[in-house]
Amino acid sequence: MSPSPVAGFTATSRLDKVFEVGIVLKGLDGLLEIAGGVLLLLIKPQYLNQLASTLTQHELSEDPHDFLSSYVLHSTQNLAAGSLVFAALYLLSHGVVKIVLVWEILHNRLWAYQGLIYLTIGFMAYQIYRFSYSHSIGLVLLTLFDAVIVYLTAVEYRKRKHQRVTP
């Protein structure tokens, strides 16, 4: 198998390759979170309400009970400026930490594996807590993806740690 093109990380097995793809996806997710956080800091709740109304108006005129359109419209109507700031700071901090950890993992920094594992488990716990209120399928899927990342990161961490111990 050819060496990985990403930084100092070298994929030597199929599991390594899956880990590498998952880590790169985590990094891209971190970039999207930062972009989303910046947007939330710049957007006023009234504009978000107006945008949601415009985007859902046609669908709701055809089907007033459309689940997705109703959900989007209801969600934006309940937003307050304080909750947007909280969401923005949450996304920004999560995104920055995630990118730093992914960068360090791709440069074979052993401490970053544990950091990613603990951070991801913490966010999984929060996602499960949020699911108890929202019942969002998206949260379930995100939590399952995170569980796979935790497993792959733990496997890779043990392998890297063993490689450092034995010359």
C-alpha cells in the first residue's frame, strides 16, 4: 500500500486508511464549524427568520404539514440573540480545537490522539443529552460517526504508542 499523502501520517493498512479519511472528515467538519460560528456571529435573528420564511414559503403553501419546512421555520422563530451567540461560540471553540487536534494527529503527536478521544466522547455525551430534547436523527448519526472515530483513534493510538516503545 502506498504511503499516505497527508502530512507526517503514514497509512500502512486498510484500517489506517479508514482512520485517515475519518480524521480528514473531522478536520473538514471543524472548518465548517468555524465558518458556521462566524456566520452566526454576523447574522441577526430577524434576518434568519426572514430567510427561513422565504425558503420555506413555497413548500408550506403546497403542503402546510411538510416536516422539514415546518421544522426549519419553527427553529428559527425560537432563536434569540443570546442563543445565536452561544451557538456561535460553541461552533468556533469546537471547530478550532478539532482542527488543532486533527493537525497534530496528522503530524504524529501522540498526545493529540488522547485529546481527540476525550473531546469526542465529551461531545458525544452532550449530543446524547441534546437528543433527549430534540430527538434529532442528525444527532444520532453524528454520534455514531463520532463513536467510529473514537474507536479508530483508540486503535491508532495504541498502535502508535507501541511503535514508539519498540524501536
